[in-house]
Amino acid sequence: MHGHNYEVEIEIDTTSVDSVGFVLDYRSLDGLKDILDKKFDHQCLNDVVDFNPTAENLARWIWDLVHDALDMILRDKHDAYGLVIYVSETPKTWASYDGMT
């Protein structure tokens, strides 16, 4: 068995910002970070998910989680937004998912 120090990036794209100049306050994502840390940090991924934990599959799983949370946060603030999740296993390898099947 071997391990990775995964990195996750969340990209949110909108056509507008609030009066401060934010799409959203990053602190509103703290709960998502806590969920990811509790579920994945220092864990064998095969033991915590019911799918093959490739970077691609993790990006899609995280996209579903983040998208559901962002809908609650952003639906009253923006007409539309785009979301891309990037997952890195190493500094040179990335996978992404943008909600398209």
C-alpha cells in the first residue's frame, strides 16, 4: 500500500460579485473542508468510499458534495455559476470534473 498527499482545488465561475467584490466568502466553505478532512485525512481511501478512488472519481464525488452545498449558498446571490473540482495525487498529476458527464 502507498499513500498520497492529495490536494483539492475548487473553482467557482460567476458573472457577478457581491458589493464587497466576492463571489462568496471563503469561510463559508469551511464546513466542506472539515467534511473532507474528517472523511479522508490519514485514511485508506478504499475503506471510506464505495468506488475506485482514482483522482477522477474523487473529483466527481467532491463535485457532487460541493455543488449541493453551493446551491444552498449561491442560489439567491447569482443567476448562474460554474464549478470545477481539481484533485491532485502529486504536484504533476491532476484530474478535474466540471459537472459534465
